[in-house]
Amino acid sequence: MNTKEELQNCLHEIKFQKILKVELNNHFEDLFNLQDKKLCHIDRYIKINEQIEIIEKLIEESEQIVNKIKLKMNKINQPYKNILFLRYINGKSYDDIAFITHYSTARIFQLHREAVDIYDKKFSNSSNSNYNDDKSL
């Protein structure tokens, strides 16, 4: 996976977590509804609990992926760190990032390109493993 794909994947993982959390809440509501109605549907209760366990595991795995990328981003100097966090963790558009950081949108495009290059140079050898501890950038 190249750098851009890794960063895009981070954004998709965060969106995936949101989807899973909605599904998780729906399953919890189903459990509460079964309890409120005092219905003794053991099979249904067991299936819902199994689904909850699966979803919680998926969320945990996704959070681990995102946290590894966040740790990498944190090792990059400003303003590049802010650009990457706003874009790939918070899902902000380039215009939104420009507004937040008080740069022009054109400057954000330039800084973003530089940030991705720095990220790539710093972590390209470790993108599929743990983050690099080199603090030179």
C-alpha cells in the first residue's frame, strides 16, 4: 500500500467505525427491546450478543489501524501534521482546512502535497509494519 492509499484508508477506517457504531447501537436497542417486553427469546438474544461481539472486534481492529497512522502523523512537524490530521482523521475538505488554518486553498494543496511527501519519505519503509522512530522530520 502506498502512502496516499494508507492515508485514504485511515479516513475510510474512521467512516467504517461510524457505520459499525450505528449498527452496534441498533443491536443494543434490540436487546433492550427484548428485555423491556420481557420476551424470552433466548435464541434471538444469543444471536444479537454474537453480532455485538463481532462488531466490537471489528471496531477494535479498525481503531488499531487508525491509531498506528495517528502515531506516524504525530511524528511530523507542523503545519504538515495539522494538514494530515484535518484531512485524514477529521475528513475535512481542502477549503475547510484553509479556513481553519488561515491559509489559502492553493497553499493548502501545496502543504498537503509536501506533507504526503514527508510522510512517504519518513515511513515508506515501514508502511506495512510499525511506525519509524526516526525524528529527523
